[in-house]
Amino acid sequence: KEAGQSRERVSAGLVTLQEERHMDITLRRVTHANFGELADLAVREDQREFVASNAVSIMEAYTTLVEGGVALPFGIYAGDTPVGFLMIGYDCLDWEDAPAVARGAYCLWRLMIDARYQGRGYGRHALQQALSYIRTFPCGPSEHCWLSYEPGNLTAKRLYESFGFAENGQMDGNEVVAVLHL
């Protein structure tokens, strides 16, 4: 195996990426058993304006599901340690102010890494896994995955651009929309 190559596995509720560095990052569905430990994760104080808390995100997932939408919340784990949270959406149901790209598209709705675990590549690996999972089209076909971020969040912008997301000129409220062709 060449340096940097990865081995991926996508299955119901578990997505795994293992690299030469022996980094074992998994995305695990949010359940009753792990909700509390995921809700306790938080970004740094100076980042809180950029992302909702995990408890709020999980509540948004619940209400979206109850209303007939699609929300796929995952904990990001390094081994057995929860280090972050990620949520994927699909389509936009009856969302009146949705960006045009949201119709029939996947959305990387949330991505956060706890302050204690930032700077270790976990966000990049989790995003790689999320996109691999999305490309299996678990909710239906789509040509795009979109996301949005606060204009001042340059770290997020650089990360997303490195995966091929490009701003499309649309806004989601006060957030910049970026799109990836699947």
C-alpha cells in the first residue's frame, strides 16, 4: 500500500477510514447511548458564532425527521473517543428560504471538532468519510452536495475548498453557500 492511501468501508451506521498513520476515525450514528457524550462536545469560545451546539443540532435533526425530512447525525470518533459531530441532510422539504441548490441535493449540515481535539486532522478525515458516504447516495440520487459557512470562518472555507467545494454566489441567510459536484 502506498503512503497516504486509505482503505474505506461504508455500512449502515458506521463509516471507517484507516490510514498508514493508524488513525482510526469513525462516523457513528447518534443514538440514545451516545447522545450525551456528543452533546457535551464544544468548539473553542471564539468559534461558537460559527456553529450551533451539538445539542441544538441533534434537536434540529429530530424535528426534521418528525416533519418528514432527512437528517443523518453522526458522532466523529477517534478510536472510542468522541471528538466531533457531523450531520448530513438531503433535499429541503418545505424550507421556503432554501438556496436553489438545496432541492434534491445532499447537504453537509454541520461539522465540528471539539476544542480539545482540533488540529489533528480529524475534521479533514471526517469530511472525507462523509463525502464517501454521500457518494453512495443513501437517500437518493443527486448531482451536488452543498454547505454553508459564516463569511468570517476562513478555516472552514479553506477546508471545504480543498475538497472541491466552490462558492456559487448564493447565501443561506448570512452564510456563504458552497457546492461540490458529486
